[in-house]
Amino acid sequence: MDWFVGEFGEERLLGDVVLPTDDYFPGAYQGSRDDVRAVLERLCKHMDIDPARVELEHDTADEDPGLSAHMPIHSASTGAAGHHRLRDGRSVIGIRDDQAQQPVALVATVAHELGHVLLLGDGRISREREDHEPLTDLLTVFFGLGIFTANAAFEFGRENRGQYTYTTRTRLGYLTEPMYGYGLARYAWLRGEADPAWARYVDTNPRAYLKRGLRYLNQ
């Protein structure tokens, strides 16, 4: 996190924390590809990335069955929901179509992939760096998008399909809830926020780790 301050500056550290409210994401959201493009452009503006540098690709869910397959009674998915690569000097990011139906996870995924633009695309780190994926997750926290990435890190729910009830467990990204909680705590502590108002938007588990981390840092 200190390295991020050195790379992107204190003004960015003290910038807006993006909230899951109409102030930041106005209008009705239907999960269409146009909606995905609108989210991408809004996050590009927030992260000071020229949208012309970014090419958006849409991946269908069946292109990655390991992430989207469902098994009777219980289903689980884990890992990344997007991808990033460089082509002719531009960043190409891919977003799975099924991710667009989950607004919080979509924002988290787009934020992560745009983090690659700033870290890999701008040559700040190499793809060979062992921790470049979790580092990119942490970058979303530094850029004020940690509410979305922390809330999307782990989701548990149920789905009814005909006569069967499915338990679903989704893990998104490379950091765990405790890691996100402490990352958010370190972010708040650097900003001088002993009790950040935005913490109420963080889900129960990562918020508990956030509060624990702040108690530790404030001591």
C-alpha cells in the first residue's frame, strides 16, 4: 500500500471511495453489454485511464466451464471472471457475459482488469512477478473500489432449479476476506479515517476484519 502511494501519489490515496449507490452508478441496470460498457467507461474515468487505451471483449460463460459449471446440490466457482492482455500497445480486457448479471461482481472484475492496465500495461510490474494478481486486487482498494472487490470475494446462496435446491459458493479474485479486511483497514488508516463512514457498505465478514485491522493499527 505504501508502494501505491509512491507510484500514484497522496492525492489518489485521498480520492473518492466509490459506493454502491445511484450517485456513482445512476440509472437502471439491466446487465446488457451496453451496461457493461457504461461501467467500464465510468471506472476508466475514476481511475484516470483513457478509455481509448482499452478494448473490451465479451466472453460467453461456456468458454470457461471450470468457472461456470454447476453440480447437483452444490456448486462452486473460483478465480478470475475476466482477463487482460496487451495487443498492439492497447490493453484488451475480457468480461464474461454471465458476470454482467451480478453488478457488484462486475464492478469488481472490471476494476481488477483496469488495475492490470495501470500495473502491467504501464510497465510498473512484470507479469512474471509472482504476486501480481493479488497485488492487482489490492490496487482496487487503493483506488477506492475495495467495497466492491471485498464484497464480491465470497458469496454464498441458494438456487431453486425445478425440484432441486442448489447451494452456490462463489469465490472471486485472489485475496481472501481477511486480506481484504486488513487491506481496507490499512487504506483507511493511511487516509486518517479511524471510523470510516463508507465501512457500512462493506459486507459483514470483511467489515469485521476491517474493524479488527483498524483496532490493531490504531494501537
